[in-house]
Amino acid sequence: MTNTTYNLVLDHLRAIRADVASIKSETKDIKTRMTALEIAMAGFASSEMNHFASLAGRADRTDSRLDRIERRLEIIDTAN
């Protein structure tokens, strides 16, 4: 009887070890995919920041051009 119990415990431990190995494998795959996703998101954020900086630069140039046009046409508000 003791031998049967011992074998039963060993069988359960083997099953648990197989499940843990499977979970480790899946976790490794998930970590790899998350890293790829993080890299892609960082690239996207960087791209969006570059686009925003480009738009901000265009807005600054537009402001300076508008100021120059107003000065030439002498329509600048003198109260400012």
C-alpha cells in the first residue's frame, strides 16, 4: 500500500512538473511578444512626437510669416 501511495504521489508530481514546464514556456512566449509590442509602441510614440514637432515648427514659421505680412501691410495693433 505504501508503494502504491508513493507511486501515486510521484505521478502527481510529474504531472505538476509538466504543467509548470508548459506554463514557463507560455510565459516565455508572452514575454517575447510583450517586448516586441513595447518596441513597436515606442517606435510609434517616437514617430508621433516627430510628427508633432514638425507641426509645431510649421506653426512657428506660419506665425513669423503672418507677423511679417502684418508689418508690411501696417496692420499691426499698436496697443500690444
